[in-house]
Amino acid sequence: MNDTLDVVLRLIAVLVVFLVLPLLVGQTEHKVMAHMQGRLGPMYAGGFHGWAQLVADGVKFAQKEDIVPADADRRVFQLAPAVALLPYLLVLIAIPVGPDGFVGQTVDAGLIFVLAVMGVGVLGSLMAGWASANKFSLLGGLRTAAQLMAYELPMLLTAASVAMAAGTLSLPGIVDGYHWWWTPWQLVGGVVFFTAGLAELQRPPFDMPVADSEIIFGAYTEYTGLRFALFLLAEYAGIVVLCALTTVLFLGGWHGPWSGSAGWLWTLVKTALLAFVVIWLRVSYPRLREDQLQKLAWTVLIPLSLAQIALTGVVKVVIS
Amino acid sequence: MSERVNEGRTDVDYFHGYSVVGLVAVVGVLFVSVAFASGRLLRPVVPTPEKMLTYECGVDPVGGDWAHTQIRYYVYSFLYVIFAVDAIFLFPWATVFAAPGYGGATLVEMFVFLGFLAVGLLYAWKKGVLEWT
């Protein structure tokens, strides 16, 4: 009975994190972007500095009419947001927050599990693009799929480099084995992983699949109301997951001063800092062209990650 | 594998882990279903033929729903499949290569493997499939 309660609590915790953290990131993005651009951002909703802007947005989305175009493939069109969103919820359960089993659920091959499940999210965009029966959506969907090819490989290779360093695929195991000099040792891999992750999330400067000035809003052009909101939620949940994963793999997760009592705080702080960087990059860089992303991935990121694997292998064999 | 034995864990633990993951998936499906169902109660339904029209910047859609796209994506997908299948083999190797009894020779094998990947990538690069312009 105690076991059941434990599992139920974990499930609730994961769902709450999944619903709250993306909203925090979204609100931060509103305010940070605004101040970087010399604006104030939302100031009205909720009274204090527009803190309830995203809640108000959610209420608005829920009341909007749900339009499925007459030509669309109805079932696939309606299911696509769920397929895009749920993988990030699944991933959250495997990400360790603090020492001594402070994790939703320890998954033995956690690293593989996380990378595999994150890849499924792209299917949602592809389904949306294909089922909308709209030229812009189709172009956006195919760009998304092409982007998958570009970033997935550097991500896998740099994650393999971390697995080599730690000698395990379990995410808590990787953080357990962390030493401070891992960060400089794996620095190239970390940068490659983070960059590839940005491309997975279709965040600027890699937002060609939703490029509003070229193809309206890519695969999501035909969506309104709640389903559109779920796609947006998926993007921000993706930011949380990517930043948390980068923290766990490359920045030592809960390690830091007083990690015994405040370990979980370190994980959250590092994740929040990375999320800030994601927002910062959006404000700073213009969008790349589709072919420039492919070129960047295949001629820069992949050679760099192969070099990182070589470096990790040599250092690891020398010191052991 | 050896760690599992050391900690005295069994297949029961192993399946317990993944059943919790399965429960998360169930929670997720429930969440989405509740969201869609409550959305149905909250929103108006006033369809008109104009609303259901495919969006094409405000004018009536021209032609069908197909669009020309880059055939080069096809080459990338081939490259990707080859590399991704290779990359997956890295993971089991990564967990044991520094263990006692492996060491240097295993690392050399890995460099041969990486060499193959690099040569394949260089070949594709030389053939010009990685650049469009």
C-alpha cells in the first residue's frame, strides 16, 4: 500500500513539474525578451508585472473554436498535438533532481530511453504537417523531419561520450560519477549537445520549420485554440527537458556546495540558467537557412562530436 | 549488467521501473483526454465553409495540398540512417571499454570504427551532398 502511494505521489509530482516549469520558462521569456528589447512585456494580467499572462492566454486558448480544415486528415490532425507533447512528460520521470534517488524513476538505460523518447516528439510535427493538407504545413513538417536528421546524430554521439566518461547509461549513475573536471573535459560535447538540442526544439536561430516570414507557422499553421496551445506547451516543456538533460550530463546535476542538503536546488538553478541562455539566444541571433543548419550539423557538429569521443576514450583509458 | 547483480536487484525491479514509466504514459494520455474533453465543453462550435477552408494567406487555395520540397532531404535521411545505426553500437561499448581487461586494444578498435565513420562523412562531403549552394 505504501508502495502504491509512493508511485502515485511520484506521478503527481512529475505532472505538476510538467505543467508548471514550462509556464515559468514562458513567462520568463516574455519578460526577459521584452527587457532585452527595451520594452516592458506583459504588465496587466494578474496585477504584478503581468505574472498571470500565460494563465490568461490559457483561458483564451481553451475558449477558442477548434477548427479542423475540411481537407485535413481529421483523426491524425487532432492527435498530432498529443504526440508532440507526451514524450516530454515521459522523459521528465527519468531525470534525476537530487542525490540518493531523488528522481521520478530510475531507468537502467536512462540515457538511451531519454534520447529515444525525445525523438518521438518530432512525429507530432510531422503528423501535423502532413495531415493539415496545407502547403505551408507540409513544408514545415518536412523541414522538421530534415532537422531531425541534422541534430539527432551529434546529440547521440555527445551523449555516448558522457556514457563513456561515466561508464554507465543510468542518469543518476552519470551524475554520481561526476567530478568538476568533467565539465572542461566534455566542454565541446556539451556545447554540441546544447546546440543540437536547440535545433530539436526548433528554437531560434534554428526555427526554420516554423519560420513565420516564409511559411506562416510551419506545421502548426492550421491549428487554433487548445491544440495550438498544446504545441506551444510542448516547445516550452522541451526547453525544460533539454536544459535539465544538459545539466545532468555536462554540468554535474546536483553537485555544488552543500549538495547534500540543497542538491535539488543546484539542479534547478543550473537548469534555469540554461533556460535563460536559450531565451538569450533567441533575442540575439537571426534565423539560419535550412541548408545552413544541415551544413553546420554535418560539417561542424558531427566532426566535433567524433573528436570529443576520441578525446574521452583516450583520457579515460589513460587515467584508469 | 554486473551492477544489477551487485545491488541484488532482480527482474522484478527492472520491470517495476518500466511499469512506472508506463503509468506516466497513462497519466499523460488521461491529461490530454481531459483537456480535449473539457475544451469541447468550453468552446463554441460555429463552423462555416470559409473557416474550414485551407489557409493560404487569405486568398482561396490554389491547386492541391502538395508542395515541392528539397530532394536533398532524401540523401540526408540515407546518411542519417547509416550513421544512427552505427552510433547506437557505441553505447554498449561505452559502458565497458575502460573496465579491467579491455583498455588499449578496445580503444584502438574504437578508433578504427570512428575512422570508418569519418571516412564516410568525408566521402559525402567531397561528393558535395552536404552543401546546397
